[in-house]
Amino acid sequence: MRKSVIVILTGLLSLVLAACGGQAQQAPTTAPAQPATTAPEQPTAAPAQPAPTAAPAATAAPAGGTTNQPAAGGQIERILARGTLICGVNNNPLPGFASVDSAGVYRGFDIDFCRAVAAALFDDPNKIDFRPLSAQERFTALQSGEIDVLIRNSTWTLGRDGNLGLDWAPTTFYDGQGMMVRKDSGIETLEDMDGATICVQTGTTTELNLADQFRARGLTFTPVVFQDGDSTRAAYDAGQCDGFTTDKSGLVSSLTLLSNPADHKILDVTMSKEPLGPAVRQGDPQWFDAVRWIVFATFQAEEYGITSQNLNEFLNSDVPEIRRFLGIEGDLAGGIGLPNDFAVRIIRHVGNYKEIYDRNLGPDTPFNLPRGLNALYTEGGLLYSPPFR
Amino acid sequence: MATEVSRPTSRRAPRQQIGLIEWLRKNLFSTWYNVIITVVLLYIVAQTVISFVSWVVTAPGWPAAFTNIKLLLTWTYPVDQLWRPQAAMALVLLLLGLSSGLWGGIARMVAWGAAAISVVIGLAAFTFPDLPDQTSLPGWLFMFLCAVLLAGGDLLARRLGQKLRWPLIVAWLLSYPAVILILRGGLGLPVVETKLWGGLMLTLILAISGIVLSFPLGVLLALGRRSSLPVIRTFCVLYIELIRGVPLVTVLFMGALLLPLFLPGGESIDALVRATIAVTLFSAAYLAENVRGGLQAIPKGQVEAARALGLNVFQTTLLITLPQALRAVVPVLVGQFIALFKDTSLVVIIGLVDLLGAAQNIVGQPQWLGTPGGVWRETFLVIAAIYWVFSFTMSRISKRIEDQIARSRH
């Protein structure tokens, strides 16, 4: 009797293990399989698609000169047919990046990039369903197709890019670990912090980076560690530490919660790499390209100096590369499934990168966050768009 | 008030009549060490109260909650459709007023409480900002209208009397789908999708849906667990023990993350529906155990007598055991409903924005960055007050039901 129970139990266990193992093995193979399975559908789907969607601006463009484009997936067609873009955003308000104002309108840096994608697709930045997502469910929501694009200050890492079956569009915000200190402490750089006590959340890369950075500079410090971000901030606020470290965007949002935000400042130093950008599900190269070039368009517009204010002057420009960028001549955007004037739509409704940054994080906002790495490559930053040609 | 009269006053113990000074001397200053303890504690209490009151008066963050009152109540519900939550609330309050007039007792207690709160909020609402493109009634006018509806319903029902009884019961049964229809739209109304819902509205919908839907499910599970059919009994035991063995957060995650992966049409299932299902399934398992406790408290003689009289199993359950069991567990059930109401704040982690989520968002709005001290204390105090009003109402209802049951036993 006893034996048979054990046999049954081990049998069940092995079944469960086999199921788990099967899934783990499947993960890498499903990703490459997707284009293969969707590709045969394409010939049958392609003739049928344009008729029912009938979204004139967008479907007309690919029909122009790129009929032989090996576009797979059809995510753009699905979005156009649905009539709204579903954009995954932060459910915890991150001031300056995503929050809802008193009239119930989403505002913020990440939100504006959602609006840029919607503007490029629909010529209307409001055709969006914002899907607030927690940190835990954000990638599942993308994998299961619940959302079209995830713009929720998510760091691009090798592990996530590879194992989660996601693709990251260009980084829109180069975040990094920062340090907050009191204004009256006289601290200007990390070197001034020799022997300081620093509040840090334990078990994070933040904690490891902090130790690395101080050791590399030959400085000593006393870490005061906490289990969660809230108590770390509260301890710093209560004066238990000279400094408080986490991601810079997190420091900015922590500012709102300190008992006197005006007494604190964030140092210029950046101690780690946290590239934040839009992510899409792997398996639809065309949609990935579209999101990618929508982000590039905001960079390029800033480089050319095209803003939502002076756009009309540039539309009369004779400079060939600006005419190509604005879609006045050539048929560049058809290859990525976007209408030829997608850059114009983005600039008109949302603006270039500088406008987006200044509106949400710039000097006229309470944050007044210096551009730092988030400047154009011509100004010492990292924003660089491949040529539009 | 009729119930008050019928209460046997002779049961009360005669009150001890002692003066205030005598009471103080006897209880607080009886010995030298009691004097010290009293003085020290009084000092601490006085300091706390004074500093709290002075903070409440001088705190700079109160505007945060009041300018964002629309977010707290309805989140991103379209501004030009705000008359719909108002209409839904007016409908429920009118039914409450009518019930108060017809049945008195608990309904009257709740109705008077709601009317008083409406008047208080109406007075406070003069300070609320007007929203752009507002087509709904201003807050103060609507709250006064609510009070009028409650009082008017009460008077009307008293005049009409018992012929209102069945129409009112039917109206209550239809009110749940009616409210959902008004809020969601359809049948000619423009549709407002549930992803725009939030704030207090979402909290109430989740809690009420959870309570209403989990009640029949829980009762069935409780009966199933005592069934003599092995299949039903095993299923019920498995279900109850499985759900009771995991935290609500896990069930919510299952609903939010695994359902869309497993089901073919997963992405089309509404997030609010998923959360409601999770909350209902969770609550039903606990409710089943509470009801089972009531069922087991019934003496075996009751069932045997019913069988001897020739009642079949269904009749015995419906007419003899279940009414007695439910009556016995009312306080426990209300306690569970209060817990469920507060547990709904967990839906924040699956991306729904309830009252707590809306408050968190307000704290994160950039315009409060310059406010010294931030606005989180004030905002969360407002939220706490809202939660307290609802939980306290439920606990008073439970107390009244207990009193009635205690009286009916004699």
C-alpha cells in the first residue's frame, strides 16, 4: 500500500518535472519559430488585410513601393484595425515619467513616447489605451500580447532581451545610479563623501555598484542597508545617513516624498548603466523597426532643430535630407510599415526629443534634471540616430 | 423605532450613580503611583493630540487630495460622462431611502448615516475645483441632492407602505446590473471601458461584486463539503483547502498573469473581470468555512426532526438548517466582508488603480514637488477616513443584526 503511494507520487513528480523541462526547452525554440510560422500566412493574409483595415494613411504607404517587403507579424495592421495603441505604463506614479494629473490625463516622459507611437500610427496622439502595469506583470503582459509596446522605465539588459523574448527599441532615457545629499552638507562630488554613511537598499545592484564605485575611488563609507526603498528613503529623510543612493529617476521621485524637498540635491555623478527604453515582443521585426525609428525620429528632429513650433517652416525646406526625413520626397517609411510622414506627425503632436524632455524633466519643471547622457551626440550625450535615407 | 419600544427595559442593570470627581478619584488617583501614571499619560496624550491638531490645521498638503477629488473617486473616467457615476449613486441611494421608509431598522440607520455624510461632504464640496468641460452636477449640489433623495425616499416609502415591498426587492436585485450598465454603457449609451475606471468607484465595485458573488458560491461550497456524495465532497474540500492555502496576492496574480497565458482568448478578458473573479473565488473559500461552522452548530435533532416530518434533503437544507446556520454566522460574515473591502486594495499590484492606487498617483504628481514635507500624509489620511467610514458602517450593521438575533432568541 505504502509503496504504491510512493510510486504514484514519484510518477506525478516526474510528470511535473517533465512539463517544466519541456517548457524551459521550448522557450528558445519558440522565438525563432514565430517568423517561420507567420511567414507562410503572410501571402494569404497580405491581400486580405488592406481591404478590411482600410486605414488609409498607413496602408497606402506600404502599397506604394514596398510590396515585396518580407514583413512578418502584422502587428501594425492589428493595431490599426483596433483603432488604438495599447501602451503599457507604470502603475506606480513616477513623477516626471508617468503620472495622472487632476483631470485624469496621463502625463510624463514615458507617456509622451507612447503618444509619439500613437501619433506616428494614427496622426492622433490620444488614440491610446494606457495599461498601468506593476513591475512584476509588465513583461508577462508584453509576452501574452496584452499590450503592444511597453514604455515603463524598464532597463535593457542582456538577460531580459534574450530570455524574456523581448526586443528593446533605442534607449530613450539613460538612467544610472545617482546620489542624493543635503544641500547644506557642502558635498559636490563623490570624492567629498569619504567616510560618509550612505542609505542603500540591500540585495540590489545598487548596493554592489556603490561598493564598486567607492572602492575604485579609494574611499571608505558606511552603508546603512534596508529591505525596501521606502524605509531607505525614510531613514535618509530622518538624518540617519549623509547620502541616499538609487537610480536617478528614482531619486527624483523620492524628492517629492522627503519632508523638505528643497533641502536636498542630486549629485551629477552617475554610478551605473540603466538604459530605459520601449520594449516590444520578439517575433514581429516590422513592428520592432517601426517603434525603433519612431524613437530615432525624435532624436533626429532635435538634431535638425525641428520643433512642433517651427515645423511648418521646415516643411518648405529645400535641404534634401530634411525633405527625406519629413517624408516630402522618397518613400522611406514604407519599409517599416509606417506612413511616409510619420516624423511630421510625431513632431506636430508630441515634439522632438528636447521638447519631450523639457516638458517633463527640464528646467521649467520642478525636477530641473540636467540632460547629462541624454543629450545629442553633438553635445556630448549618447543620443544618435542613424541616417534617414 | 418600533424595535426600540419592544426592547425589555427591565433587563438592564441599574446604573451606578457616582459623581465625576468621585469616579476620577476612584479610578485614576487612588494611590500615589496611580497619580503619577495618570499625570504622565495625560501629558503624553495631551502633547500628541495638540501636535496632531496643530499639524492638521497647518499642513500644507490638503489641497492635493481636494484638487484631485475626481481622481480619487473615479480615476480616469471621462469627464464628460461623469453624470453616470452620479446617476448610479443616486439610484442606489434612492433605493436605500425607500428601504429605510419601508423596513426601518438597519436600513434606516444606514440611510440616515449616508444622508448625514452627504450633507457634510456637500458643505466641504464648495471648495472642490470645477473640472473643464464638466457636464455633470457640481459636487456640492449633487451631495445635497443625495441627502434629499434619501430623505424623500424614506417619506415616500412610509406613505406607500407595504405595497412597495416586492417592487423594492426586485429593484434591489436589478440594481447591480443596472449600475454596471449605467457605468459601462451600451444600449445607446456610449461605452466607457473598465480600464478607465478606478478610484473609490473601482474599490466599491470590486468589494460589492466580491461580496454579492462569493456569497452563493460560498454557501454552495459549504453545503458541498458536508455532502454525502464523495465526488462533490472531494471537489469542495480540494477547492477550499487549495484557495485557503494561498494568499490573495497569489490568486490575484493567477487571475492577472496566468489566465491570459492559458486561455486562447485571454487577452480579451477584461482586467476588472479577472480581478473580480479572483476576489470572488478567494472570498468564497473563506465564506464556505464560516458557513460550515454555522451548519455544524445546528443540533442533529433539527435535521432528524425535519426528516421525521417528511421533508426531503432540499427542503431540510433550505428551510431548516441553512436559515439557522446563516443567522449564527452573520457577525463572522460581516467581519469577512470588511476584510474583503480592505483587501481589494491589493489589486494595485495587478495594475488596477483603486482608491489606494489613485492616492499613490496623487502623491507622485510633479506639482507637489515643492510642497514642504510632501503631500503623502494628508492624502493618505483622507484615504484612511474614506476606508474607515465604509468599514465602520459595516461593523455597525453587524452589531445591529447581532442585537436583533439576540432579541429573537428570547
